[in-house]
Amino acid sequence: MDMRTCSQGSWRQIMIYTVTFNPSLDYIVSMHDFAMGKTNRTTGEQLFPGGKGINVSIVLRNLGVENTALGFIAGFTGEKIERETAAMGLRTDFIRVDNGFSRINVKLKDYDGTEINGMGPDITENCVEQLYGKLDQLRAGDVLVLAGSIPQCLSDSIYSDILGRLSERGILFVVDATKELLLNVLQYRPFLVKPNNHELGEIFAVELRTRQEVIPYARKLQEKGAENVLVSMSGQGAVLVDAAGDVHELPAPRGTLVNAVGAGDSMVAGFLAGWMQNKDYGHAFRMGISAGSASAFSELLATREEVETVYKSIMLREKG
């Protein structure tokens, strides 16, 4: 996949960077007949490095798009995250935090999507300055993905602080976050934001259940500054209102839900991979919903082959 840009008369590689402020070890457990207040024994266990930015990086890597995962790690869990991402072939440049340890998120796979998410380490001002130093190396044409929650020790302005610092550099910003983290960045005209329908409804204090109901509120985010608004809707599919004002919508591809963890992050990765291919919003949107669905249909995050299979099914349905 050609991701080059012309800079001062010469071609250079465009780089994608993801930032995960609160990486995790996701401990996914299966069990029969989970019961509150009793001892429950697992029937299956999986342990993966997690966090929205890391998930985006993994799927981008699976799709053949090189990128670098940035973020903060701490303690023995942070060391495990670093080892596991390296084993996946992921390029990382994590910052080590002295206080606390990277969180462990427990996900009860067979119990209505119930999760218990940890807090994460105490990120100091010095650690944030180290991140700024890394981000200051980004150049025009590069892509920066800010995704997920932040530890309680950081201000809700941290995402907007980053965009404000880099806003005049010609960098494409992608933000997948909720509430104030998302609203605060809109003044800097991010290239892409990706709320789900529940998060979008929460911003405007409405309930959004259908793709048609989503469209006017996606446009409201554009009015506030977002260039492209991609809204994931689980079983209802997805909607994109692109920078040209065109609306793209698709129902959810047919398949069996296996694991919804990381599906929204996979959608972001698929959209970016598709956009990098030919700068076509329709193709990027199909790639996004293909990657999100492929991850939802799989035990692990989507592979290139799985994404291509879903993409072909979408094209066949459109022709059909």
C-alpha cells in the first residue's frame, strides 16, 4: 500500500501513530451459568494487549499498514503489554510510568458483555511532556489517532491540548472518544471522529436507534468542526457523513457475532487503510465496516483475509 507524500520536493513515507493513554491487558473469560455472589469457574480464558489505540494499530498492521503505537505502560502488566505487542510484530514506542501498573480489564464473554475495567497508572506531568516530545516529531501528512479513555489523573482537555499543539502542522487527526474528550477537539477540525450511536446520542441528549436518526446529529458534529463523522451502530450497521457532505450508510454485514471487543477500533483502522489506498470515502467506509464486522465475527481482531471476505460480501449485496 503506497502511503507517500511529497515534502519539499522529495517523497517520504506517511506515518500513522496511535496513542493509547490507558493500555490494558484484556482478560477475556468464558463460563457457564454465571451467578452473582457465588464462585464461578471459567471454561475458557484469553489474555490480550488492549486499549483502543493499540487495537487500531493491530488491525492496521494486519491490513499491511505500518504504524507506531504510542502510550503509557507501567509495572509487570505494562511489561506484558510490551512483550505481547512486540510478538505481534507491532512497532511501539511506549513511555514507562513509575507509579502503579497498567490496568487489567476483565471481560465476561458469555454474560451480556459485562466488563470490569481497571484504573491505570498515575501519569505525571513529566510523562506527558515525554509524549509531547514524541508527537512534536510528526510532520505534514502524518496521521495521529487518539483513541479511548484516559486515567483519572489527566484532564479532559488532554486530547484538545495535543491537537492545539499540533494544529498548524498539516497532520490528520482521528479521534475516537466520548463526551468532553471528543467535544473539546472539534475546534481543531479533526479529519475523522468515530462515536457510536449511543455516544452520539449522549452528546445531544437523544436516543438514536436507526441510521436515519443518526444522520442529522452527525451533521451537527460537522458543524462543530469535524470533517468526517463515522458512526458505528453494532447490529444496525454504520453511517458516514463525509467531508463533502455526502451520506454513506450500510446495514450490518451478515455473520455470527463472536466477540464485539475491538470492533469499533477495527472500523477506524479499516477506514484509514481504505482512505490511504485511494482517498475515496465510499471505499474507506466499506473498508471500515468490513474491518469492524470481521473483528466481531472472529475470536481475535480481524485479519486481512477476513476483512477482504466481508468486503466482497458487501459489494455483492450492493450489486444484488
